[in-house]
Amino acid sequence: MGRYQNLMVGEALSNNRLYPFACNELSSILTLCYPRLHKFIKALIFQDTLSAFRLLPLMNTSAAVSAANLLLKSVEAVLPKQKKNLAIVEFKQAKVALKRRSKSHEEDIDLPSLPQDILIHIISFLDVSSLVSSSQVSRSWNQATYDDSLWRSQFDLHFNHKVLIRIHSGTDWREAFKKAFIADNSSKVLRSGRGYCSYCDSIVWHDNFRCPNKQCRLKSGNKALDLMSTHQVVNYLLGIMSSSDESESDDEAVSGLWVYPKLH
């Protein structure tokens, strides 16, 4: 039971950025190892699943809805009848509440659009996956997320010490980041949002590839974490040693990241 509690899945569900990751992790746990777990761990997982559905209306993002739908499929496939029916009721109630909340939001008075330079400054604080998904907020946000300075900063942060490219005035930094991202096999971060921190010796929800613990970041010199796939998290829960190569298809994960088109 301690291993599951250490993962802090329930706490992540209340975080707008981590909610999709937590739902995906719950879905994988249900699908890959739920029958093999102790009944007390099963009870915790079930409660977190119900919480995931109850919190959905507060998230109100396409990534959150997609993750909740994926979790529902796992619930329908794995949970026993009584628990499955309870979870489905929670999900349906959440979808109704989400529609009402969305409708209420649409009826609110629209605020004036922010100047593009201010919007770009705000977006610059987002992590990679949030930066990409925020392109779907509106047309102005979509255009802002394609700003070259954002992707140059992301490239310098994550790959400048690993990748040598010929820099010229016409460099498309978003495309350069995408290529380096795929080549470096960092796509697994999108599947789990997880990393292993050797300084606190634990699996954590990463904060832009770093440990969320400030003391660990200071000790490590802000070093990037060893990223983990969802399969590795499941193996940890089962007490199975796994290699960094055990992961889902990189192509599938990458397509999920770069699927959003640029609006003109």
C-alpha cells in the first residue's frame, strides 16, 4: 500500500496540469495490474478513480476530458460490476456538470485580448506539454505559442548541451525542438509526467523535467530527472525492476504532443 501512496496520484488529480497524467496513470494501473493488487490498494485506486471523475468539471480542458474518457474505458473493462456502475454514474454526472460549467463560461463577458507580447511572456512560464496544448485556447493563443523565442528558450533549456545544430537566421525553433525531442526519446515524459529523483530517492511528478522539491534542485544544480514511462511506474507499484527501454511506442506519444495545428 505504501508504494501506491508514495505515488501521490490523488494529490495530482487536483492539479490542472497534472490531472491528465494522473488519469492516464490510473488507467494504466487498472489495465495492467489491478487484479494482482492487494484489496486495500484496490480500494485506494477506486477512490482516486471516483475523485478523478468528480474533479473533471473543474479542469475543463480537452486534455483532461480525453484522459477521463480513457480512464472510463479502463473502468468498464476491469472493475467488478458494482464498482464499475458507481464509477460510470460519477462520470456521467461529471460530464453534465462540465457542460453546464462550459455553457456558463461561454455566457460570461469576453475580456479584451491581451497584447501579443504580454501573452507570449505569460506562456513562456509553461512546460512543454502545456505550451503545446495551450495553442487550442484561442486563435491569439495559438499564434503566440508559435513564437520562435519560446521554442528557442525550450531548446536551450533541454537540449543545448546535447544537440549541435547549425544556427542561422531562418531556424524554426519549434521544429528544431520537435526533432531533438524525438531523437532524445524524451516523449515518455508525456505518457507519465514522472521522473526519478536520485536526491530524494523517489518517483515524483516532474516540474518541467526537474524535481518539484526545491532542496533537490539546489543539490543537483537544477539537473533534469531520469524520466519514466507509465509502464515503469506500474512495475514500481508491482515491485518489479524495469529498464528505461520498457515503454510504449514513441511515435504514438510524439503524435499526441504535436497534433495541434497552427491557426491562420
